[in-house]
Amino acid sequence: GASRCSLAAPRLTWAIRALFSIRKNSISVERRLPASLAVVSTSGRAPMAQSLVVDTLADESDGDYSSGNFSLREALGLANGFLGADTITFDAALDGGTINLSQFLGRLEIDDNLTIDAVSLAAGLTIDAGDGADNLPNTGDGFIRFINIDDSNNGNLLDVELIGLPITGGDSMGRGGALFSPENLTLTSTTISGNSAGDRGGGLLVVALA
């Protein structure tokens, strides 16, 4: 059966099996937005929650969301601007691949309710920060937590779930080698390994905010 541990305020849940999956209807949209993206907007408000499908291993943010060019970083940028809980999944062509994060583009930011789900990929998909600029572990020259889950609102706790995503290569001289979260975070079938931090939270730093 599934085993899990939890911390309250914020809550961290670690589960062995996928808890759920979310699928939503989608329509094609204009310009260079991904075909899976259905944009529903009203005047003065961001589009509603979306289901986004990443279809490249490249770490890029060039505004080209056409087929084969929609990156995880770009999907996160769009998801952060949508109202509601979004879902990011991955094209089958990425099965067994690795997203090598660029030091020049900075860390991955999550500041809205979100599920990132790679469970449909039989061989998985790895996010690798590359052990910093020198590609060597434990030298402290990488991102300070390369996945940052925080909306900077102490009065609101986000619900974020990562499913089926090995996370590695964090090499920070500060706190949180790979992942930082003061939010409600669920990790399902997710391995955090091969990360280091000079202070605390070599792999994962969860902060409880009063």
C-alpha cells in the first residue's frame, strides 16, 4: 500500500503511488500557444485553470509554444498566470528523458496551485540541475533551490503535487539544494537524490510559516 509522511502548516505529503490524475477538455487557440491549451478569459482577469502538455526536453523560454517547442519552464510561466489549479503533463516522446536546467535561465518558480504529473511515462522523466556551473557535486555553485514553490503570501497555502519526477543535481551553498516550499506539497513516486546544500535541506527544505 501507499505510505506517506506529512508535516502540517505547511503540509508535506510523500506517497509511493500516484494519488490521482487530472484531465480537462482542451481546444486549439490562436498564435503560438500549445495546441493543448484552452484559454478562457474575461476582461481584466487571467485565463482559467489549464491542462498543459510539455513536448520538449529543452530548457528554454523563448515564447515559441509550437509543437515540439513547449518546455517545462514555459508551461510553469503560463500556469503561474492562470486562475485555479493547473496540471502539467508530458508528451510520450519524452519518456525516459532528462530536462537539463540552464544556469542562465535561473530556477523554476511555482506560485500557484499546480500538479506536475509524469506518471504516464513508463521510463520516467528526470529534472537535473547539473550540479552547478562546474558540473561537480558539493561545490555550492548552483541554484539556491532550483525548484522554488512559494507565492510569498503567508496567509495562503498553495496545493502543489509532483508525480513521477526524479529530481537531482542541486548544488547550493545556501538552504534547500533542490526544492524549497512553505506551501502544501505532495510528492508522489518522486525521488529527490544527488542534491546538496551548504546550510540545510540538501534535497528538500520545507518551512512552516507562523
